[in-house]
Amino acid sequence: MRSILPVLTVVAALLALWYAAVVPMNIKAALTDAERAGMTVQPEGAAARRDLSAIQLVLDNPSVISATFQQARPRLPAPHQVVVELWNTTAGQKVTSKRSLIYHGWVTLSATLLGFAIGTIAGGLLAVGIVHNRAMDMSVMPWAIASQTIPILAIAPMIIVVLNSIGVQGLLPKAIISAYLSFFPVVVGMVKGLRSPEAGQLDLLKTYHASAGQSLWKLRLPASLPYLFASLKVAIAAALVGAIIGELPTGAVSGLGARLLAGSYYGQTVQIWAALFGAAIAAAGLVGLVGWIERLVLTRMGMAK
């Protein structure tokens, strides 16, 4: 209970701040609706309210506050509106329906997992090469760092266009963008982990005439696992972001990115926020899955209790 109480306190504080922000964000729309319904508002007319602050409008019209939480197209949806939308698009729809957030989530998740696998394998191989080859350490590592300075929103359309020009469409372009974001944490973590054994441990293996491959398999790889799993948690969340970004420039009709696009096109802010929370829940689940695998592996190897 003591461990849960701080979390609940933070969540409650965030919800309170969210509800407090909803009122000034939606007050002008609520006043317009009230005026159309024949209610008296201060001041009258949208033109008269245009230059007034939202806080002043709230103070002048306290009776309209409740309406700010029920707007059909709010600037900022209330938490309960997002929860209702999440429920309606998950439990309220068939999984195969294109209105189901689970369906769209699976489309994005497929690209995420493929990109994560590609990024993890590429990052691991690069890390091994960097640790064992001085030339790769001096050449590849700076380029890997420099690659992360390029905004993904700028490079994603280029990747999509180039791959489309050679006939590669569908899942793979999104997976490549996911791999682009996920390989770097793996490279950094694995390099740090592979170099973590002490000099005395490496010297001991040399006295037994262990080859570089044996040193890698018997010492460096086991020592790198805690670093690797820490990197994988970051990488899998980054892969999900990459998959969503990969859906944006293509005008996709399925996936969480498509839900975000559709919501922005039609002004459905509740749909946008529901898709964002769906992505956050998926990311939390993926990170939790990696953490569960980490505990199993490290416990079996005697590196954790």
C-alpha cells in the first residue's frame, strides 16, 4: 500500500490539473453553445469575447463551467471523455472493425515489433564490431551518434518515398523507421555492457588462451545483459514512436498514426487523445514485457533475485 499511495497521489494531482485546464480551454465554445440555447452570458457575442482572457470569461460565467466538460469537439477533452472513447473503441467494437482501436493498435504494433527486431539485431552486431575493431570504433560510432541528430519527421517521408520508388510498401517502410530509432539505444547500451568486464577478468581469460570469440561468449555477453535490457526498454518505446511517425506521411488508413491523422482532419480531438493514450498504454505494456523477460533471464543466470 505504501508503494501504491505515492503513485495514486501523483495520478490524482495530474487529473486535478487536467480538469482545471479543461475549463479555460473550452470556455469560449461553451459560451457560444449557451448563447445559442438562449442563456445569458457575459459579455454577449463572440466578437466581444474574442480578446478577453479565458480566466476572465470563467469568472464572469461560473454557471457555464459544467458545460466545458461535455463539449462534442473540445479544444482539450476532459479525462472522462477520453476514457469513454477508449472504452467505446475497444470493448465497444469488434476487434476486426476498422473503428476498433485494438485493430489499429495491432497494425502499428506489427511494424513496431518488426522494426524493434531489426534495430536490436543491427545494434547488437554493430556493438560487437565496435568493441572488437578499432577502426569501427573510430568510424561507425560517430556516424551512429550523428544519425540521431537528424529529425525523424524530416527523414521519414524520404524513406517512404525512396522505398515506394522501388516497390517496397506496407509494413516494411514503417519497420525501417522504427529500426532507425531503436538501434541507437541498443548500440550504446551494448557497447557499454561489452566493455564492462574488468581488466583482471579479461587477463584471466587470456591466461587460459581463450579466443576473442570465447571471451565474447563467456564473459562480455553475460556482463552486458543488464545494460542490454535497459537499452531494450528505451528501444522498444522508440520503435513504437517510429511506427506511428511512419504512418503519418503515407496517409495511412489503419494504425494509430492513421487515427491521429483522421482525428486532426475532422477536428475530433477526443479521438486524437484516445489514440495517444492507446499508444501510451501499448508502450507501457511493451516496456513491461521486456522488464518481465529481463527478470526471468537475469534470475536464471543468478544476476538478480
